[in-house]
Amino acid sequence: MRIIEVSSPAHQLEFLEMAVRLYQREPNWIRPLDKDIEGLFHSETNKLFKLGAKAKRWLLQDEKENTIGRIAAFVNPKMKEKQPTGGIGFFECVEQREAAILLFDTAKIWLQDQGMEAMDGPINFGERDKWWGLLVEGFSPPNYNMPWNFAYYKDFFEAYGFQVYFKQFTYMRPVQGVGFDQKMIERANKVIDDPDFEFRHMKGRELSEKAPEYFMTVYNKAWARHMGKSLTLKETQLMFGKMKPIMDGRLIYFGFHKGEPVSFFINIPEINQLFKYVNGKLDLIGKLKFLYNKIFNPPNKMLGLVFGVVPEFQGKGVESAMIMAYNEKFAKHDSFPYKTIEMNWIGDFNPKMMRVCEQLNAEIYKTHHTYRYLFDREKPFERHPIFE
């Protein structure tokens, strides 16, 4: 077997095509958009490089020069851990343990040379909302920008010595036909009956002009201390701008107290139901296929991207009231086109959000693992801290 560093356009293409060949007979795999993966490894499209991030990619060939594996390793300056921690991701491999070990060793040696003391994987070279975790349960087709892998990968990671840093749960529930926890209903009604609260979706100019500001306000109060970063208005405007081609205003919902935003949930149509037709390409033909299916074969599943309540209103029924109000306005009506909702993954370090999903009578549909490997094998291993 021979390791080859990705260093040419031909290698870059092979990095993508290797996965296509590996999964060619797997009906549950959906080919990611080529640009979504390749763009991560170029400074023109990934701003992390401007912050000092580094990345390397490798291919693994057998004796006949067939590509049988790939892996990427990266150093992300935004990762703040007790010890310098790098990442590995975009791992693919035939069912051969020796090949997997060689790929892991290659990434480990490079990360050690960069001064790292641990590696997490498989993770994204960027934010946690994409390409994060190893699928271990629920091998149904992936949502957009979420990983899918063969079940035997779990054995590769754990045999090498990776340990579970945290588990990621994807919850799912039908939009109609499933009720809510009775205690949740009681809490919700108290808030809904309070005239100081208002819950509404975004439409018209408010969706484009005010929703990014509302989102920034709630996110920075509810999430910034956990994620280690506050959002600027420019960043949220850019995020909403990127979502605009697939955005459905009925799926963007906010809660207000005395006119001030205090909660939100952001959903989008699950667009991998459309991207599965384009074979990884958003060229002219790919765009035409996307538009055709968006019109004539639209998604019937919505994806819950993010949910937040400002700290002073957490645990007081606001999240329940927002969901109940939304159900009355949209979800319970037969004309609503979405039949199921999947919540973007929730880490087992966030028991509050897990309880919210359970009160919705949502069930765990998929489980991913984020693993950590400490280079000092004598050092005590610690799980991800629990959000309080």
C-alpha cells in the first residue's frame, strides 16, 4: 500500500471520485456536492486559512494503484480545547483494517508535527453543522451536508483507540398525528395566554431585513458562551442570504416578549431530497435538475437547523409555547406540505435540548459519534463537558 499526498488537480478529483466508486452500490448514500467538499481545502473559499488554519489530504493506493482510502487532517485555530487538538475527516476506506490504520497513522504523524496533542474525528474543517461525526445507528439517507458511512467504520475507529468524545442524536417526528407531552401543553398555554408574548413566522421584508437581526440577538445570548463565538449582524445576514434560494418563510419562527426577540427556531426544506438528483454537480444541467425537482418533486421533510431561547426565559415554557403556536398556525393543517421533521443533531452534552425533543414526542432517528484520540495514551480521557 502507498500513501499519496493530494497535491494536484488530478489528486483532488480522485479524492472525490474515490467515494463515488466506494458507494456506487449503496442506495442510502447521497453524493455530496463536489464544491461543498473541495471548497473546504482552498483559501479562496475557506476563510479559516486566513486565521492560520492548515490542512492536508492523502489518498491510499493498493499494489495495483487502485485508490482504496482517503483522509484529511487539519488544524483549526477556532478549536479551543484543554490540549492542542487537531481534526481528521472525510475518511473513506475499503473494508480492510490495515488500510484504515495506515490512514489514521498518516494523519496522526502530521498533526503531531503541527504540535497537536490529540485528534478529533471524523469532523469538518469548519463549523459543527456540517460533516460532523461518524454514523453508527440509523443508516437512512443523509440530510444535506451530513455524513453517511459504512457501519464497519465504527470498528476501525474504536480498534485504533479512538474514544467517544460525545454522541450526536438526530431526532425525528411526524408533523401530524403525534401529540405533545401534557406537561408541555400546560406550560405552553400559560405563556400563550400572556399578552406580553407573541409568536410569529417571518414574511416579506421582515424575513430579509429583520430576521437576521432577531436571530443574532437571541443566538448571542443563548449560544455564544457555549460555542465560544458571538455572531455579527453581517454574518447572520450572509447566512440568511445563503439560505434564500431554499428558504420557506413558514419555517422561520420567532418568539417575542414585549416586542423583543427571545426565541427562535430555524427550519429549511431538507434539500438532499433534491440534490440526490444532481450527482454532485451544480453545473447548468445540475441546476436544471434541481429546479425541476424543486417544482415537481418538492421535499416533504423539513430540517430543524437551530433552536434557541435566551437564558432568562429558558425553562419557563417559552420553547413549548413557540412550538405549540407554530403547530396551530401551520403544522396541523392538511395543506402543510411537510410530513416529517428532523432536528439537526443534538449532542449528549446538551440534556436541556434533548428533553425538549422528548417532550415533542420526537424519537432518536440517527446517532453519530464524535471520537477523540489522545496522543499520550497514559493521559486521562475526558468526555465533552455538559451544558448547564
